[in-house]
Amino acid sequence: MRRLSLALLLASPLALAACNKAETPAGADKSKTEGDAGQAGGQDSGGAAKGATQTCPATLSGEILNDVIINKECGDVVIEGSVALIGTLTLEAGSRLVALDGAELRLGTYERPAKLIVKGSAEAPVVMTSKGDRAAGVWLGLRLDKGAARSQIDGLVVENAGGGESAAVEIAAVDVTIGSLTVRKSKGPALDLQVESTTALASLSVAEVGTPAIRTTAQAASGIVAVSGEGAQVHIASGHFVGEAKLAAIGVPWLFTSEIQIDGEEARPTTLSVAAGAQLRFGQEGALRVGLYQTGKLVLAGEAAKPISLAAQGEAKPGAWRGVWIDNGGTLELRHASIADAGYDEGAAIVLDRNAKATISKLALANSTVGVRAFNSESTMTLTDSSFTNVARALELHPQVYGGVGSGNAYTGETRIALVAGQIERDTTWTAQAALVELTGNLDVSKGKLSIPGGKYQVDDAVLIGVGLYENATLELKGSVEQPVEIAGTRDEPQLWGPLTFNSHAIASLLEHVVLRSVAAPAGVVVSDGASVKVDDLRCDGCAATLQWSCAAKLERANVSAGANTAQAELAPSDCE
């Protein structure tokens, strides 16, 4: 942000040009003007003498230590050069300020107290415009620095301002309220909210302004209600959300080009609630990160008729932006939302890390490298009634987390579900999905019970499935005649993976209507001493044998058969006493 030169601030205060006119402007309140001119001056916080209130100055220039009142009857008041006002500037309905080339109007510079009160209306707005040339960027615009706290703006129109990266209106003061603001023809953004606190903005209308229309910190964004203008976007450029924050459905997209965090402060959890119908757009490095250092929650609360949309800012392609990351202290609540184009740099649309928690329903996820990724068994997730379209891997999950994937999910196109190596350590039930489930690493049912319904499962080469090695554990593969549990290798070749082994602490396990393919020697299923397993309708294709058991195994078996390219159905133990 530009600052006035030190020489200007140290100089003697410049008088307002023509501030004590011999003749009162036509229509002005003569008694008020003359009375104001005779008021005793005060001092600002810097110790400089404060002059009497001025009404209807012809020109604003230099450093001004007066309260100033401008109304409709004043006519055009000229802004000349860099103006620093230390006091209260009141602009009544219908008043007009016209700026010379390169001029700017600042209040509250160097935290010296000042205030802007704009009292425009729809019928009689306050207008700040250029005096001569009508092109964008002729003058620099309006700046409310830190000293201009509690300023109030309503019914203000700013025209032909802004300078490239600089906005037509910049606000760095806290507790500023904006009712209605219109910005036309700005070379830079229309509005720049630089303060790390909520700024109330009821309505902003823009036309022919730079991109984005608004630049804001994360905290200031919570106060923005409505923005209008063709092609307008609101860029959340910096900061992180703290406390009870929100993003409204403002009528134009919210834009994120970097990682914005939702993680609160110590002993102060944060919740960011995104309203139904809101549009969130992301640059390549754009991401929402929840609970990285402190407790945070992201609530995407869409509705059936007004879903929330998260997608790339530019070209729609898989991996165009980073995605939504839920970290150790993070929680995600999502309903009726769409996510597209995510997963930049081998990421995913939604990533759950460590103790992350997620409740997801009515999600439409499309055109992304990976849908949902959760590799840690301590992550918890429920996922129901959601759709995955043009996503190579709809889900990449720890086997324990996969237990939270429920019913009603749809998968379109070439997509699959990938389960990484991991242990089952508590009761878990997998729900049948209309997509192939691929085990990319060893599956160890070490405690509790894992129940797997009928459906198709693929196992990568050399992957092992084990049950009850050190502690009591149970595996139920429970298919049906119409839909058996089918577990196969990655290709139609013999002996690629496994075997499926029930160790000594496997208890009350069940294999019912199960078909195995391409399992390595000695057999598709191996039941060790002490293991308790019931088998009914088991077949193995491309295996050395279908079933092998030890002398002390507790095995009940029926309908065990050797499938194609399998030498024998059973390998019974020998030399048992």
C-alpha cells in the first residue's frame, strides 16, 4: 500500500483551498457554515492542532486536520494530489468529489484517527469520479488505513480509479461497514479488504474492473453478502479462518489461488460454513486445509436445489487444483456438493489424514485424479448416496476406513476402489459397491471381525490376506449364489497372490459362496492349527489347490471344488494322531 511521504506529514498542515469562502455556496446552510468556521480547533492523537469543521470546501489537498462535511449543494469538490484526512469526512447524499489525475484520498494514515461517513442512497448516491479523463485508473482511489476504524459507507459510487495492482477502494481499518458500493472502470480490483477481521459488505456492484473484482483476506470474507457484475470473482488471497466464519452464496464465485487454512487458534476452534449455492473456484495451488495445527471444521451445507460447487478456475481437467485436505484436527461435513477437476500433484479431491473425520453424503465428484483418499486407520468417514464420474480411482482408502463407505453410491466410467495395505483392528463391515475393489497391499485382520459381502475384489501380485495371527479375529466372506465373493488376481494367470490364511487365533470365521482365482501355492485357503473356520461353497481357479488345513484346525467344510486349472480341491493333513 502506498504511503504519503514523510516530508508531507511533517510539514505544517495545509489549509483546505477556499475552505473559508467569503460567499457561502448557493443553497448551503449559511449559519452552519459560519458557525463551523468559528469553532475552536482540537488536536489529533499525534499532537497536531485540529482546525474547525469545514463545510463545502472547493478542494481537498495535502494533510487535513479538520472534520469536513460535503453535501449536494457543495457542487463538485476537487481531490488534488495525495490527500490525508485526519478527522471525520461526512459525505451527504448527492455529494460529488472529482479527482485530478493521480490523486488519492486517504483517511487514518499511520493509524492517526479518522473516519469516513458516506450517506448516499439509491436515488442520490455519493459519487467519487475523475475530473477530466474518463478512463480507468485516472486517479488512484479511496484508502481507509488502520486509523479509519468504524467508518460507514452506504450509497457510494467510485469511478475511473485504481492503479494496476491497487484497488479503487482499499480498506485496512477494522469495523468498517459497507451497505452499498458501486465501482465502475477500475484498472485494478474494485475493492481490496486488507484487514484480518470481518468487514460487513451488504452489496457491491462492479462494471469494467480488473480481475478479481474483490481481493480479501479470509477473515474479512465472512462479512460479504452479495456481489454482482459480469465475470466478477472474489479472491481470498491470504490469511486463515478463525472462529465462526462463513462464506455466503454471493452471486459470483469465490476464488482461491493458494492454500487457505481453517484451523483456529489454541482453545478457539474454527468452523467455516459454506452456504447452499456458493461457488468456489481454485487455481492450481488452491486448496482448503482443515485442522492442520488446531481444531477446525469445514461445513459444506448445500441443498438439493442449491448445491455447493468446487471446481477449477480455468481449464476443466483432472488435477487442475489441489483439493480439500482434512488434517489431524479436522472435520468435514459435506452434503449436496459437487467437486471437479481436483487432485493436483498426485493428490485427491478430498484427503483425510491421521485422525480426520468426515461425513459425506450427496457428493457429485467428477473429472479428478482420485476421489477420496484416507491411508490412516485412525481416520473415520461415512460416505453415502454419492456419485463418481471420470475418476480413475474413486476411493483410495485404508481397509478400516473403507468400512464407512455405505450404500447408494454410483460409479460411472472406468473407475475402481483401491485399498492400501493395512490392519483391521475393530469390527468392520464392507458394503457392496458397484465398482471393482482392488487390494494393493497386504490385508491383516488382526482384531475384531471383518465382514465382506458378495462382489468383485482384485488383489495385486504377491499380496497376502491373513486372519488372527496374534489376537482373536474373524473374517466373514459371505456371498450368495447370485453374487458370490469373487477375489482374483490382476490378470488371468495362475498363482499370482495369496494365499488366504487363517492363523491360530482366527475364530468363528466363515467362507460362504466364495470364488478365488490365481492364488499361489499351497492352496487358495490355508487353515492353520487352532483356527476355527466354516466353509460352504468354495472354488479356486488357477490355484495349486482350493483348500488346505492342518491337523488341529477346527474346520467345517462342504461343497469345496477345484476350478479351472486347479489340480485338486482339498489338501488334507497327513499323519494326524
